[in-house]
Amino acid sequence: MQEYGTGIAATVDFGAGENISYGFTTSYLLNTTKIAGTPKFDDKFDVKARF
């Protein structure tokens, strides 16, 4: 699905010290050309956090 998908992504990163940072990433699938049927919301939306 990712190979033929069109979407948007946003990333943010915060420095909390000299060697520490945390961030968030989210993406949303807008359209795909090679998939059977319409993707569900769970398949279109992704959120990740890191420390």
C-alpha cells in the first residue's frame, strides 16, 4: 500500500537537554492507486512517539 500511496506526514522533535530529545511523527494516507477497496481509517492513520 505504501508503494502506491499519496499522503502527508508531520514530524516534530524537542531537545530536552544536551543528550536527550523526544519527538512525534504522524502520517495520513490520502489516496492509493493499487489496492482492492477503500482503506479503513486504521490503515490510513499512523502516530509514533520516540524518546
